[in-house]
Amino acid sequence: MSPSCSDGGNVLEGQITYHPLTSSPGVSICFEDSVCGSCQSLVDAIVAKLAATSSPDETDKVEDRRREWPHHDGSVPALLISAGKCNLCRIISKELGRNDSCCENYTVEVPQDKPNGTSFRVIPKTLPHQLSPAIERWDFRLYQRVESSTACQKDDGHSNNKFLLPGWYKTDRELTFVPGNYPDTPEVARTVQGWMDRCKTSHPSCSRTRVNSPLPKRILDLSAPDGKIHLYESKGETVPYATLSYCWGKSVALKTTASNYSQHLQGIRLDAFPRTLRECIPLCKSLGFRYLWIDALCIIQDDPLDWAQQSAAMTAIYHGGSLNIAVTDSVDCDEGVVRETAEFSAAIGTLRSVQVAGSSSDIEVGDAVNIRVFGLPKPGIHPQNESVLYSRGWVLQESLVSVATLFITHNYLVWECCSERCEEGLEPSEPFAGIHPTRQPTLKASWLVANNAWLNDLDLAGVHDHWGVDMECWVMSRPLRQEWFRIWYYWVAHLSRRRLTFSTDKLPSLAGLASKLATSGHGTYVAGLWKEDLIIGLSWFPQGTLIRHKARAPSWSWASVDGPFGYLWCLMLGTKFQGRRQMKEDLDLHITEDSVTEMYPGSFGEVRGGSIEAIGTVWPSKANQNPSIKKELTFEGVFDGHKVTIGKGTLGQGFFLDEGHEEFDYETASGCRLLWITSIRAEGASSSRCGPFLIFLIIQETGERENEYRRIGAGWVNQSPGKHWQNKPKTLLADNGQRMPIRLV
């Protein structure tokens, strides 16, 4: 799509645009009064480095090295105080606030080696127990205003101009002007319609995945003659519809409740919608869709039962839609599809040229050029995968199951279906068939594998051609059910790295996917795990410090914690090595009964509690509380007298507490046990990686019932040849530990 204000790259009359700042000796900045001293010294350092010019060819060969700059000593509280007066601090603090993480410190880096570097980098620092920030860094770039002689707009920081940010392949870093009604423009409609038509007519993989499902229970009707948007109670019609993925933010101004339900049936004025929704509805109509599904309006938000039922139907809703429109970079529904200039930039002053002997400048002596700093999220090759939207838990299943998704990013449009990914301005094959090849699985391709497996159709030949992934790494001779479970572990590990506005949504956010698998007759759902693979399902490992929510799910379920976790590498997607259990009847955990009580039976969502009755082999713990040395929790005699130390990731083993070691109450260590789960071997792997891997849980007495325990951690030992423990576990027999009944809660 060509910028509507340009013709052959030239700015048309009456329009303002911005180019990366250029400088030379004899040029200085006259700062606005509102710019604080810390920001002035930061910008002066960049301009001084920029003035030390070199030729473009030489510059391109210089490595982009950076050095830290002491901006308010990296203190977020100090930054916030300064933001009350300083325009640039205000923008920096605002962008950091978009991260949805409570960082107390940040780092500023400036170019060290690149003479023409026009940006400084801001990196948030989070606390150890927090998720990684939604956006890992911002590049704040200096731009100079360019306008025609007839332009009369004043650069006063209140302009409602909109610009698309430069994409990864745009080396000139120029901002692209878009009209105020973006994305509802003829250019966007033509581009997206072309992608849609090619998908329908030329993609066999998409045809196999696409379903002709009836309209959801409720949906928005965009075609009413009164110009209003009506909530519509469907009657089972099978017609095309679109869905919307977006970030609610801390709250959503417009949603359907029991009190306004009848009013919404009568119609809602377009100007009553939050800005993001208001900008997407016209685009949906321009693409020929009469119906649009938006969660805030199509679910009765204050009706717990309706919410639970519709959450379980979410996979069917998004899978049945013809197109999912995903707004990737807006942190809430009031921000809009593309932010206006004043929302992510600050005017900091003017660039002036003075006469310096022997120097020349593009700026005439005495001229003034307005300078503005724009906050640009880290430019990525796949901006939709590095966006605020993709950090949200609910979006996982939305992006997985949609046959086709249009990502509206702050950089450009991105199309993704089950057969290809296209970026605006590039040929479909350019960025994904040779420039950035990968053998790692993608979420969309994992859904294609899962969906075709559910349909008992493993004809996936076209996937390799379009996605560049080796399907032999995914679908081998293993049973289909085991393949589904591997995919499920891959999905829940992804979910653990995403955010949820409401902590109680951990299980509901995957309820639709769970319902799809369970109702296909291939598994019994047990609080985020599967009864048919429960032994393996229990063996998730913390990959960082977790926060446990005791009332949300049983401790043995990953749904009880917030924070990143994963499974043994040979149990996940992306490897051709198949993890198989090596049964040890006298040691393995033998589950006799499992029980979970759902908040709303059949919803696959929130649970009231759950338990597992089993027979297992355990070893008692020993806590070292000597104040002269570091506190340790150990289990002695497990491996022929050798001890296991919790938190010490030594060669060939790793044992860790879910909530970290600093918070552990060592006075209760006598109630801890090491529980053997099973042994896993990676078939086909090299001798040093094949295992077997011995899997354990760390459990602790609840004190409420005899032999009742809760999970507090997990561990593994690699018995592969050449590993430290290779000869020790051979003496691991049942009489080394105690075989006893266990109740896990």
C-alpha cells in the first residue's frame, strides 16, 4: 500500500512527514524549555556523534555497539517525577508503562560506534519473579520535520497525524503517513482482498482446515439500515463472518451486560465504540463482511455461566470465522489501530546551523528545523509475533485456530493463513523462504498438525512447501494421541509466557482448545492435563521463579502457577526424537484415581479443586540450616548414598522449587519428600542426550490429612552415558525409598 500523501516517494503539498535526523559540524539543538537537563545531555551526545560524519558505505560496515547512558540513574520513580514537566521523559515513561510489567529500573543505551546513529535505546528491567516484558526494548529515534512550502500545520505536539513505523526491511527508517481513517482505505481493502482470494482459491491446506460453521450464538450485525451496529441472536445461519483480536487493557468502556443487553439488540452508535473497535468495523464492512464477533459485546460479561459457556466455544468461534482481524500493538481498546503522532512522540526543540569555518551543512545558516523524538518498539522481522497482543494469554487460541489472520501492526499489514505468511510490500515468499529459514515449529502450523490429526488426516505435504518446516520432526509413526499431547505441552508452555488481565482466566483461556480435543473422544481433561497422559503431564518444570495461586488449581497442575515452565525437550514439538516412558513397576508413580471439580461442569474452565490418589516411591528430605553456609534442601541416599541438592543445577541433574529458594520455609523441610514419577528415554538421540531421564516431583505435607501432599517443585537426572549420574541410578531400587500411598492436592 503506497502512502496516500506521497507520489513516487515525494511528499505532496500541505503534508508533514519526518525523516531521520541528519547533522554536521556547526549544527546545534535549541531545546524546548520543557526538556530536562538529563534528556538534553542525552540528545546532545547523540547529535555530537551524528555530526562526526562518515560516508554511508563506511557506516554500514560499523558494528552497532552501544554504551549505557546515565539517564536519571535508570530510576523509574525519578523518571516519573521528571515526566511531569519534561516532554521526552513523559514519552519514555509512557512507553515503559505499555509493558504491563512493574519495572523499577531501566537502562538507556546510546550508539557507540555508528557515527550516524540517530537513536537511543530504552530497556526495562523487571524483577526476577516477573514475566519478561511484552516489549523488550524501545528505540527512541530523532526525526526532523519535512514539509512542503504550503504546509500550515504547526508541530505543537497535538497533531492528529498518523504514521506507520518503519519495518525491518526499510533501511531508511522513514515514517509513512497514513490518512485518519486508516485502516479503512481502498489501498488496504485491495491488498487484503487479494490475500483472501488467493487463500480461498490456491491453498489446499487452508481448504482442509476451513469449516462452514454456523454463526456464533451472538454476533454483531454491521448492515442495519439505521447505521447502528446491532447485537444479533443468530438462528443457525451458515454465512461468512469475521472475528476480532485486540487488547482490552485494564478495562473496556463498552461491553454487553445483563442490564444493557436489550439495548444492544436495538443498536449501538458507531461513535460509542472504543477507538480500536470503531476503526476496525468499517474495514470489516469494506471487506464484505456483514457479521463481526467481538468478545466484549457478544458475551454477557456479568453472567458467569454465559461467560464460561462461550469461553469453551471460543475455539469453534475463531475456527469458524473466515478472517480474524488482529490489532497487534495497541495496549487497550481506546488507543486505536495506529497511534496519533502526539501519543508516542515529543517535540524537543529545533536544529539550528551556525557558521563554522571549513564546515558545510544541509541546513542554511539561521534556519530552524523542528526535531521530534519518536518511541519505536524494537523492530522485528515478524512484528506481529513481538507485539503487545501476542503477550496476551487469550490470544493464543485465537491466533492458533483462525484459518486466516490479518495483523494490523504499527509497521505494516501482515497476512497469515495455514499456507503462507505475507507482509505488505513484499512478495509472499520473500521473508519466509530463504531469507529467514527456520525449522522451529510455528503456532499456526502446530494447529494445522493438530486439526488434521483430529480429522484423522495426516496428508500434510503442502505444509513443508509453505512453512519451511520439516514435518518429520512432528509426525512420525508415534500414536496420534501421543502427538496431540506433545502439541498440547507446546501450547501450554507458550501460554505460561503470556499475560492474563485476570488471574482466574488461566484455564478458561484454553477452554476452547480443551473442549475441541475432549469432545473429539481422544482424551479426558483434568485441570489442564490429560488423564490418558497424566504421568507425563505432571512432569512440568519451572523455567524461572513461579507464583502459585493455591485457590486456582491443584498444585500438581501447571494452572496453579504464573510464570514460565516447560517439559522435557523430547516431549515437545520441534524435535524428531520421541520421548518414551521406560516403565519401572516397583518405582513409577501408579495413579489409582483422579478427581477435579469444575466451577461450571462441562466448561473446561475454572476449577474448585482436585486430587490424585496414587502409590509412589518417596525419599525424605534433610535441610541444612547452618547460618554460616547457604541454606540447602537435600535428599540423601537416593542414589546409593549420593545426595540430591535442590537448586543446584550440577552436571546431569537439575532440581528446583517452583516458587524459588529464597522464599522456602526451611523449618518445614522435614515434611518434604522426593517423589519418583517415571523414566523417559529420547529414542533416536545421540548417546549423550538420549537419557534415560529420571523424573521427580518435590512434594510437601499439607498437614491436613495423612499422606496428603502438595507439589512444591520438580527435578530430573540424565542417566545418559558420560553424565555424572550414569552409574549411580543403577542401584536405585524400591527399598532405597519408601513405597507408600500418596494423595496429591
